[in-house]
Amino acid sequence: TNVTTEGVWVREHFSRTPPMSVNSLALFISDFPQPISNNYLQTDGIRVAVWGRTDFVTALSKAQQLLPTVMVSLEIYLSRPYPLPQLNLVALPGFTDDNPGSATRLS
């Protein structure tokens, strides 16, 4: 990632991703704090982070610890490595809708 500042504008350049469904990409703008620590997968250095509300961050620490192990298990099960350099998960307590397109309706 290369961030440049031009006056009041900030331009961020992203690396090319592997082909994926448009439903696999989401932009999330919030005031959630940055995760306290980042865990890295033992096999290939993928950064895994969990984001959540300030009052919920302590409850997410166990998930943060378990995610690298879960990712390694999925890579073994699927017989292929995770193709991106990082995985950011957002915890939304109380959000139960299971329609992927519904994330655009969050307020």
C-alpha cells in the first residue's frame, strides 16, 4: 500500500487481488478501534485482525487468538493457501441477517 497526501485528498493504491466475486469485497467505515494485536499465520504470514466496538473488544480477544489456527485448518481442508496478504473480520453483535448483500444496509 502506498498512501500519498495531496492537499486535503489522500490517495491509496492497492495491490491487484486474485479474481473474486463482487460479493467478496466490502468497505467498512467506522470508529472501531484498531485491533490491539495482529496475529500472523504460521505458514505464510497472513495478517488476521478482528475489529469490533470498544465495549466488545475484550470479548473478541479469544477469537483473535483462534483465527490463525482456523485459517490454517481451512487451508489444509481446501488444499490451497489463502490468496490475500490479510484478513480483516468485523464483529457486529446483534446483526443476524444472513444475506451478504444486506451489509450495504447497515446504518
